[in-house]
Amino acid sequence: MPRIAKRLAGPALVSNAAATKYTVPALTKTIIRHIHVQNPSASAVTFTCSIGADAAGTRLFDAYILGAGQVIDHFCYYVLDVAEIFQAFSGTNNILTLTIDGDESILG
């Protein structure tokens, strides 16, 4: 099962409504290894993300406050199966920039 390291999503702006940023393709297992979020604005902005549909029980970050000019570099190991999704949103529309990196492995 070859593993392909790649950028899974972004860099892209984060809206103020929960939106799917990545969906695991058919016949694939994905490992999210790095979540990068930057706030280039002069004001604090909240960031929320989840594995699966957004809900309190699926969130990795829940209204996490990024100060002006702050960056999150979250190195991780989240395993996602076929059709699982990664969702994100922010407290202010189209300010934060999100990039997700990881590995995809083709099954079978």
C-alpha cells in the first residue's frame, strides 16, 4: 500500500460557516499530519475544525482564538477512512488561511 505525501487542502480562506475542506477519496485511507492556520489580520479571530460533520463531539479546535498575526502549526496523526470529511470555519468570514498536509494510501 504505497503512501503518498501531499497537500490535502489549501491554502484557502476559511468561511464563517462550517464547510468541508477535505473528503477522503474512494479506496483511500488518509493520515492528516499537519494543520496550518494563519491569521494575517490585525484582529483576533476564532477557528473551529472537526473530523466529520461539525458538532461539539467531533471538534479538534473549538473556537480557538488566533490573535492578530498568529499562526497555528498543529502537527498530528489523525487517521481518516473512505468518505470521512474534515470541516472548518472561523468567527470572521474569509480572514484565516488553512492548509492541511498528510498522506494518502490507496487500499487494495
